[in-house]
Amino acid sequence: MRLFVAVLIPDVIKQEAIRLRNKVGIFPEVRWVATEAIHLTLKFLGETDPSKVIEIQSLLKDSASRFPALTLSLKGGGVFPDRARPRVLWTALWGDTEPLKNLAAELDHSLEGLGFPKEEREFSPHVTVGRLKFPSMTLVDQFCTLFSQFSSPMFSVNVFHLMESKLSSQGAEYQSLGSYPLVPR
């Protein structure tokens, strides 16, 4: 099973990003993330033995019980790893990002105890909207210019999910294996 922990972005917020993304235009060197697949990854677990799922779910439930619900928005845009070597197009998260970073760090630390490697890079709150097959400075410039003015409405994050990713020739299909409510404010 290919697993990850994620916050699902509300459809109305995803539509805001898609509308703007569509203004960038069609570039053969970019693979846009399907609308239904847009999410915020808190922790990528990768290939996981199904026998570990119950332990993972218990750990996620415990972690969720210690963190408050969040208020976030999507704002701005950029590329990873940098403009000289662009591979990923993203929009940032704003709002309760410090508690979000703390939640991601808690999940990273807790899941390490189940054998999942700790992240080497610091958690960067973002939502991937596209991936570049090969660098295109024209595309990067258009994307960054358009998204520099982007700001979605605020949205509440009351829950996160354990997701399974099934890869196919049509792309990844995601299914929630469990949801974990945060502490209401």
C-alpha cells in the first residue's frame, strides 16, 4: 500500500487555484495536478505493509487529539527546488502555519517510531499544482507572475486523513483510509 497523511483542500478553494492556473495556458512540459487530487501532504509514508495500518491509525488519532483546528488560505506561488531548476509548481499556505508545521513535525516524529524515516527537509506548507517534465523559464515566469497576486478565501481545517494512493496509467487515485479530527476551537 502506498500511503500518505494529508489535509484535503475544500473544492471551492481548489476551484480558485484552478481558475488562475488555467490562465497560465497550455504548456507541453507541465503536468497539472488533477483538481480532485489537490491536497496538502503532511507526511509521505510510501510503500507500507498493510499490517501497519492499524498502528498508524492509532498514532494519527492520538496526534490529532493534541492539535487545534486550523484556519488557512492559499496564497502566492513558486517553484521547487528553485527558479534555476524548476520541477514543482506550488501555491503556499497562509494563516495558522506554525501550528500546521508543529502538527507535521509531530507526525514525522511519531511515525519514525513505526519505522518511517524522518524527513530530511523542513516542512514547507504548500500545495503542489503542477510538475514540470523539463524546465521552461517562460512557464515559470508566467506562473509566478499570475500566482504572485493569488489569495484564496480562508478555510477551516478540522480534520486530516490517512490516504492510499493507487497509481495507474491515468494518474494517481486517492482514497481515505481514515479521518482524524483536530480539537475544535
